[in-house]
Amino acid sequence: MSDTDSYTINEFCAAERISRSLLYALWQQGRGPRYYLAGTHRRITEQARQDWHRHLEAEAATGLPKGRE
């Protein structure tokens, strides 16, 4: 996948090996990846996925959710 491509919710969840319910829970907590709307569908870019990974790594390093330290 190139930086200009984007994932559907199902594609993203499969790539990350997480459930849809976990992804929606993360968004509700303000901890999910950025997304944009394509019509009524959420899409997640590869760049947003990489940024989200860095955010999770930073949380793991501090032991606290980012923004709550």
C-alpha cells in the first residue's frame, strides 16, 4: 500500500488484527487513528496508520495514554 492509498474499516482491522468494535471503542476514547469521510464511509490513510503506531509506541513508553501524563 502506498502513502496515497487508504483502508476501509474492514481492511484496517484485518491489517491491524483488531476487531471493528475495538477500533470504534478506540475512536470513542479519542485514541484511534485519524480518518476521513468518503461520502458516508470512514477511510484511514497509510500515513494515519503509521502516525497512530507512533502514538501507541509513545503511550507504551510512558505507560500512560498520550495526553494524560
